[in-house]
Amino acid sequence: MKIMTDKQFREEMEKAMWERDRFRDIGERCDRLEKRMWEMEDRLRRLENVGATPVNDCALKMETTRNG
């Protein structure tokens, strides 16, 4: 066990608490991103079920230009 002064102990505790909060924030962001990923996958599945297919933006622009 390491012997520390009160000041060193407080500094180590503050550092540990900051890191804990940082990792908690990262975890929450990961959870939100994972939820969003699942929502996008569900949306893609619904689009596929109605027969929608991805369209190339360039092809879409050419088609709209050609049709006026």
C-alpha cells in the first residue's frame, strides 16, 4: 500500500472521480449511438419491406434534370 499525504490523496481521488465521470459520459454516448444504430436498421428494414431501394444521388440528379 502506498503512503500518501492528504493532498496527494485528494488529488488522486479527484483524478479518479474525473476519469469515472469521463468513462460514464463515453458509455452514455455509446448507448445513444447504439440505440440510434438500431433505429436506423429498423428504418432500413421497413423501407426494404415496402420495396424501396437505395438511389444514387448522381443518378437522381441526372433524372430530375432530364425530366425538367
